Amino acid sequence: WQRASGAGPEHEARASYMIAKALLATGQGARAMVTADHCLAICQAHELGDFDLAYAHEIRTRALEALGRLDEARQSAAAARAVPIADAEDRPLAYVACKLIIEALEARKGKENK
């Protein structure tokens, strides 16, 4: 993909997002965390915002949750929800995903406190 015509940093960020999702699906939380951090780093280095940045935080949230780093996952989910997304069609996808993650984290926290 790096040699594809018109490929840019947003494509690398999106590829990293998908790889991190696959790693999480196969139970490889630590590797997913490295890939999610890479995704976020690409967004930050190239000043990618909007849904690319929101989804970078979202996949990082999922990786942190998989590693049991729940406080950091909550912070990452909040960061994802704070990213302004211009396209009204993209906005609910990112925000709802993070809302569901936060709700799951809160439910998990409630069980741990009992």
C-alpha cells in the first residue's frame, strides 16, 4: 500500500487501526497496543484530525481495556469523544463506539467494586 498512487499518512493510520483490531480479535492485546499507539502517533505527527484521530483513540481504548488498564482506557475513550468530527455521518460511529466502551468499562468497574 505504501507504493500505491496517492497513499498518504491517513492510509497508514487506517491500516494500523485495522491491524490493531485484528490483533485484538485474536487475543494479542500487547501487540494491539503497540499498533494502536503507532496509529495515534501517525495521526499526531501528520496532524490528522477528524475521524482518523477519533478512531486512533478508540482503538487505543480497546487495546488498553484488553490489557486491563481501565483508567487509561477511560481517558482514551474521553479523548476520542472530544475529537470534533465534521461529517455528520461519521460522527455517530466514533462517538457511539466510545460510549459503548465507556459503559462497558463502568459496568466492569462496578463488578470489581462489589
